[in-house]
Amino acid sequence: MSYAEANSTTPEPDERVVRRAVAGAAMGNAVEWFDYAIYSYLITSIGLNFFPDSSPAARTLLTFSGIAIPFALRPLGGLVLGPLGDKFGRRWVLSLTILFMSGATLCIGLIPPHTAIGVAAPLLLVLLRLIQGFSTGGEYGGAATFIAEYAPDKRRGFFGSFLEFGTLGGYVLGAGLATVFQLSLSEQAMNSWGWRIPFLVAAPLGLIGFYLRNKLEDTPAFQALAHGEPQSVPFGEMLADNWPRILNLMGIVILLNVADYTVLTYMPTYLTQVLGISEAESNLTLIGIMLVMMLLIAPVGALSDRIGRKPLLLASAVGFLLLSYPAVALINLRAVLPVTLGLAVLGLLLLLMLGTIGSTFPAMFPTKNRYGGMSIGYSLSTAMFGGTAPIAISALITKTGSTSIPAFYIMVAAVIAIVPIVLIPETARKSISHPSQVPGTRPELAPA
């Protein structure tokens, strides 16, 4: 049977089913980034509740460690949950991850403060963040795989972009809630109990995502695989067959996550604590930028279906290399217009990646290894370079006194990412349903 004939055996599902699959998958990403948003936007209140005896600078670093710490278990989550998704199905694992993520976020909002239970408070915070890290290790790879395997080949970029629409939507919701409470409550009330309310909102969000995911069957590609070849391969064989793809993915994810966590997670603290801009002004500016990104992300995904994924990824990487320093220089002027313009430049460059990766990364792996290979590469790279970005940038600014550190950090990541972007095959408008074939490679050269 030819490659084209093999691909034709997996029928494309009804578009209404595709839309429900996209909604269910994107909701998990929304829950994950809702948590990052409320944590980063409420970092002052969290620090005062869990690290009250520290100096302001030390408190900021300790609280940011709550963002970095979960990434210690993220690779383990990818190693465990990814292969399980290839063996037992994408839907089953994704249902577990969203419950763990939202449940842990809910519980953070219920932890008594340091003044009530002492050192147990920060220890419980760390434990819950580790649970979140483990579950998110299997979340992104599974959600991207779920959407990519449901989406029609010719519109995979369009539908895949909604995974990161969930990222931005969750972040905007979290940032918006935090801003509303900061503006409507006194500082004392906010630091005492107001900061907890956004964390409690994670419970209904998680239940909605769990419901959406459980109403769907597993992806057509996985069902075809389950009735044909074995659902999984030995772990060592999977790594041996896919290590170049995993390394390429890790190289691209370095830039994706350094930019993501710098622009979305660290920037609120950078604007307020480093540049001295008011919380309300910085929050509203960032939320406005993200709302514009949400409006544009689906058109970017559709554009990748027309011109390919690689041109957009290369434009993003080269743009970050050339424009990060001018953008941060504008932000450092502290006036509303240049700050907005600088953030808009960084947001547009990030948008080119966010609108494209949801369809790019799953297509880098064959169906039988897709969930595992993507989860392992994504979680390893994110653990090393994503969640550590805010704390590393904060420490470097403290040590050097240079407010240009965010630009230099992103530029280094961009240099690294350009190479794997050039090396990956173009997968736009090509089928990804064959068990062992990767789009852009000849069948006879594909790993056995």
C-alpha cells in the first residue's frame, strides 16, 4: 500500500465534532495558563502570605520559584503520561491531567497563611505546584495531539491555533480577575483573602474541561492505530527512533517558552517592580495586547495552512533576534505609548509562533509515538528554559542592574531556535494519520 493510500484510510470527522474536540483540548491549556496568570499577577499577595519574613527582593525570588519548581516534575510527567497516551488513548490521559491541574490550583487558594501554620504553608504550596508540574508534563503534548489528529489536514493550522487561543484566553481571564480584585479591594483585603478567589475559580473551569473531554471519542488516528499496529512501542525503541525529532522540538521550544514566560509571566513584575509602572496601568496594557493576540491567532494559523509553518516560525525567530532589544528599549522609556508599542512588537513575534506550533509539533512525530515523543521533548525543554526564565531574568537584573536583560535572554534563545526550524520538514497540508510516517519524509526512510 502506498503512503497516500495508507493515509486515506482514516476518514475526516464531521466539523462539529472537530470543534468540540478543539474546545475540550484548548480548555486544559486555558486552565494551565489561568493558573500562571493569577500566580504572576498576584505575586505580591502570595509572597506576603507564604514568605512574610523575607526582604522584598528575596520574597520576589522565592515566589517566582513557585513558577519554576513545578518544572522539576514536568519531564517526569511527560515521560509517564506521554507514553500512556500512546498506549491507552489521548482522551483518557487528558481527562486526568485537567483534573489534577485544576484541583491543585483550587487547593492553593485554600492553604492557610504562614502566620497560621508556619513553614507548612510554603511546603504545601510547593507540593501542589509539583502536582501541577507533573500533570502539565502530559497536558500540552496530549492536547496538541488531540487537536491535530481530529483536524482536517488542509485546516490543521487553523484548528491547531486554538490550542494557544486557550493559552491566551486562560491568561487573560486570570489577569483580568486579578486586576478586577486589585482595583476593587483595599490592599489589606487583597493580601488577606482577596487573592484566594481567582484560585478557587479553577474548579469550575476544570470541571467544564473534564466534561468536554469525556463527551468525545478518542481521535480517529488513534482508533485506526488501535485496530491496526500495536498502540505503543517499547520506551527505548521510541527514543531511538525519534531522538532527532525530540531534539529539534526542544530547540524550537527553547525560544517558544523563553518568549512565552518572559512576555506573559514575567512582564507584569518587570513593569511594576523594575520599571515602577503602576499595577493597573501595566495589567491593562498587557491584557489589551493579549486580547489583540487572541483576535489574530486563528488567522495566523490559517495563514500557516496556505504558506507553510516554517516561514512563520523563521519570521518569529529572526524577528526576536533583531527586534527584542529595540522593543525592550521602548518599554524601558516607561511612557504609555512606547511601552505599548514595545509590548506589541514582542506580542506579534510571539503570536507568529503561538499560531503555528499547535499544528507543527504533533506533525513532527508518527502516530504511534506522537503523544510520548512530543510530551517528552516539550516538557524537558520547558523545564530547563521556560519556567526558569522569570527567576533567571529577575536574578540577572538584580546582579547586573541592566534592564535590558529580558531582550538579551530572548535573543540567545532565538539564535538556538533558528537551526532546528530550518531542519524540520514542512508539514502543512500533509496527512499525519499514518502510524509510522512523518510528513515531509519518504516512507522508505521513516523509522521502523
